Amino acid sequence: MIDLLLHYASGLLLLLGCFFMLTGAVGVLRFPDFYSRMHAAGVTDTLATFLIISGLMLTAGWSLALFKLALIMLFIFFTSPTASHALARSAQLSDLRLAQVSAEENLDEALQAQSSTAQDSELSTEAEITDGTRA
């Protein structure tokens, strides 16, 4: 019974790890700029690695392989965020600088987007009332 439970838990962890690795790859292909792509790759890579190695650890049982997988996981958890930080830092120091936007500009853009969304919703509600489509 326990073996069957470990087998299914391991399969679920491996499947989730593959899913997150795939979503990270899609994020790298679809996101618009370097920093968004790097964030998608860094976060999903760490999470997917954790899930895949955890699934493998459940499959390995109490053996030397479990210890080796634990060391690999520990190594990945220190190196992956460090590599992402070093990559972002070197990009910031080169020509791929982030655009400097003040907090006031961000607030103005958010308020304009919110007001345009509210106006669109009011217009669609008024159109439904006048058309008689809304009960």
C-alpha cells in the first residue's frame, strides 16, 4: 500500500515538474523583454527542479542515490538564484538597462487603465439596458 502511494506521489511530482519546466520554456519564448524572460526561466527552473528531484528521491528510497539527489538539490538551490542574479546584474550594467519610471507615472497609468475599464463596463451595461438584452 505504501509502495503504491509513493509510486503515485513520485509520478505526480515528476509530472508537475515537467509541467513547470514547459511553462518556463513557453515564458522564455513568449515574454517581451529580457528581464521578463529571465524571471520566467529562473523561477520555473528552480521550482521544476525541486519537484523533479523530489519525485526522484521518492523513487530512490533509502539509499546512496537519495543522498546524492539531496546534494544535487542543495547545489541547485544555491546556484540557480545566484546565476539569475548575476545575469540580471550584468544585463543592468550593459546596454540592457531597465527603463526608469517614476512611481507617479506608474500610478497615473494604473488610474487611467482603471477608469477606462470602468467606463467600458458602464457603456456595455447601458447598451444592454437600451437593447433590452438585460433582464
